[in-house]
Amino acid sequence: MKRLENRKAVITGAAQGIGQAIAARLAHEGADIAVLDLNLEAAENAASTIATETGRRAVAVKANVTDEDSVSAAMDEAAQKLGGLDLLVNNAGVLKSSFICDFPKKDWDFVTGVNLTGAFLCLKHAARHMIDGGKGSIVVIGSRSGKKGGLWNSAYAASKFGVIGLVQCVALDLAPHGIRANVICPGNALDTPLWKDLAVQYSKKLDMTPAEVIDYYRARVPLKRGCDVKDIANLAVFLSSDEASYMTGQAINVTGGEIMH
């Protein structure tokens, strides 16, 4: 039997990038999945591809993770379509970079709204369904920036530090209900849409081309490569499975040795 056979999983921000890779990996391990994203058309395309490749049920659900009514309705819809909810991988995230004195409040609100408030809302409303089922696993995609601050990165780092504190509290709240909650802290996922956009943002400030920015951040990693989406998805499967049944409230690095605490 596969490790996640017949589990019911919601993955947020799963229409592309890390989220889509995690959704596909969970489905390969036997889970039925809901691809939750603000872009419904992209979510439907991702769900269709995953269903074809894995033979598992995959549905698309639209949600704005910063809006509580939208999140609540999306979790209800996902649970109804899948026949329950056992697993949540909260992946939706955004990044805006700027020197602190120039950082627009609207960008601060956007980043913290998606990354931290969005995580809070998704955990809150997914947990309702897991409590009803008497079990569950929550995985939040954090960042190495949740362990160590970075240049021009105040909003993103603040949101990712906050996510770790949020998950530690949620792990304690939900432990009596048989529900675990953990954080994955990836390093530089250089091939993802988020990092490609970040390379453009940094190129203007570092006087480098985007390709040179990518090379610069790759060279900082002891293992001398970026964080592949498979590295993140592998850990998401483990934390979602019964193999991690004694792990909760943890924030685990997948950084190629760049962060070691």
C-alpha cells in the first residue's frame, strides 16, 4: 500500500511551482487531492494533469487565502468533493523585496496577508474538518528566511518567522485531537516562479542580470545547487504520512546546508 493511500489532501497555491509538485507527489503516494488556488483555470489544468498521471481523484477549488469567507467555503467545498479532509499542505506564498526605508506598506500588507494571515485562515478552517475526522496532518511551507533574516527581505522574513510560531501554537492546540502540524523551511528553490521573479527584483538592486543573481545564490549553498521542488515534496510526503506520527511543532530545513539550526 502507498504511504498516503486514500487520504484526502488540500494543497494551497497548487496551480504551479512547489505547490503543484507537492500535489502531484501526494497523489502518486495514493492521496486524493484538492488543488486550491486563486487562479481557478490554472488549478483546473493542474488537477487534470495530476489525475491523468496518477489515476487519483484531483479537483480544483478557487480561494483567496487572505479572505476568511473564501477560505472557509473552499475548505468546505474540498471536503465535500473529496469525502473528507485528512491532510493540508499550506503552500501559497508571495514575496516582495525592498530596502526597509523604501518598503511600501501595501507590499508589506500583501506579503504578510498571504503568507501569515493566509496560513492562519487555512489552518483554522482545515482543522475544523480534521477535528471532525479525529486525525490529520498539517504541513506549512515556510522558508530559510523563517530562520535567518536577509537583505531587503523584511516582510517575507517576518511572515515566515511568524509562520513557525503559528504552527508551534497550532500543534499544541490540535495535539489532543490527533492532528499534527509541522513546517518545511526550503532553501533557494531557484527554478520556481517565485524565485525567477525575485531574481528580476534583485537584479535591479545588485546590478546583475537575473541569471547572475541565480548563480550568486546557488554558490552560497554548501551543496552547490538550488532546492529542487522534489526535495520539498519528498519531505511533505513524509510529514503527511504515519511515518512521522511522533513529529509535531517542528520546522525542518531543506537548504543544502545553508541553514543549520
